Amino acid sequence: MMKMHAGQVVDRFRVGGDDVTLRLPRRADVQDLRFFINALVDEGERILLQGRVSLVEERRWLDRHFKSMREGTELCLCIDIGGRVVGTISIRREYTPPTASDHVATLGFGLLRPYRRRGIMAAAIPRALAFGQQAWGLEIITSSYAADNEASSRLHRRLGFRAHGKVPGGMRYRGRYIDHILVHRQVRRKK
Ligand SMILES: CC(C)(COP(=O)(O)OP(=O)(O)OC[C@H]1O[C@@H](n2cnc3c(N)ncnc32)[C@H](O)[C@@H]1OP(=O)(O)O)[C@@H](O)C(=O)NCCC(=O)NCCS
């Protein structure tokens, strides 16, 4: 398995006017990561987490994440612009080697509102998946979104994800049930 370390740079790229660094998290990111996740929670965005997190909880999450990274079950890539974490892309693997589904992982992502609609995620996700492919030999990526999340739906389509089903009422936001759309795509093997 590829060696990874806190803060490791995965890729750097320019999109629009932004210089973006895609990298692994480090302990010093805890405040940025907490701000990020709470901003999404406050917005009422269609994400899984539905409650704000404290600094202590975020520290715990980061500790768990470093452990998951070592165990090969989760990669959280930070989208760093100007030294600040403004978004994340997570790749989670339910089954680790040697299992029949250790080539499959699940994607999750989000970006602070001021950075949206600039093409950042469309550029960052393929790079994150290429890293996952290289690090863990991933071949299939699954993902999902709330049926009324237009941004996520368009982004998944643009990135070549195809729907394979839905869980009717599989997401519940503030007491309202929304269908959960399930999608997947292949990640190309390196020759
Ligand atoms: C979903 C999200 C990550 C998109 O990131 P982004 O960097 O703004 O997306 P991009 O600028 O790369 O746009 C990619 C595509 O999505 C479309 N899109 C982005 N935001 C959109 C919106 N609010 N409404 C409709 N389409 C939108 C773009 O037009 C583009 O589609 P196109 O290629 O067909 O033109 C961002 O809106 C976000 O963080 N939302 C809150 C969290 C969330 O919903 N996460 C996903 C949970 S499954």
C-alpha cells in the first residue's frame, strides 16, 4: 500500500482564477475543517451530517480519520486555496483487502459557498479518484445524493456517474423525506 502522510500534496491545479492544492489533512486544519462542516450544516445543505460539531468532536473526527487513513478505509482530501481548507472530498472503503469488494469505494464532497460554481469540484474530483486508484487500486466508485440536489446531480452526471437505483425516502431533512439517488462509475486503470 502507498505510504501517506499528513499534509501530503496529492495534486496542484489552476481553475478559473484559483490556485488549488489537493492534499491530505493535517492536525492544524482542525479549525478550518470545523468551520467548513458547520457552514454546510448551517446552510441546511443536503449532506449526511445534520448537527453542528464542536472543536473537541472535530479533533476526535480528525484523529479517527488519521487512523482510517492508515487502515486504508478512508481518505479525506482537503481542497486548499490560499492556505485555507475550503472543501473536502472523501473516499471511503467499506471492504479492505483481501475481500471481493476491496476495489470499490464511496465518494462524498462539499465546498464552502463562496467557492462554488467555478468548476473547482469538477476539476478536483477526477484528481482525487486518480489518487484513490493509485493508492488503493480502486476500480469502481459509488456515490449518492438527495433527489433535489441539483448541483450534485449535475456534477455527478458531468463526471460520468450513472444512476443504478434509488432508495425512496432514503434521506430525511428536517422531517421531510427525499429520495436518495444511487450512482456509480468506473475509475480507469493505469496502464
Ligand atoms: C455540489 C457542489 C460540491 C458542487 O461543486 P462546484 O465546485 O460548485 O461544482 P462545479 O462548479 O464544478 O460545477 C459542476 C457542475 O454542476 C453544476 N452546478 C454546480 N452548482 C450548481 C447549482 N447550484 N445548480 C445547478 N447546477 C450546478 C455546474 O453547472 C456544472 O454542471 P455543467 O458541467 O453541466 O455545467 C457544491 O454545490 C456543494 O458543496 N454543495 C453543498 C454540499 C453538497 O451538496 N455536497 C454533495 C452531497 S451529495
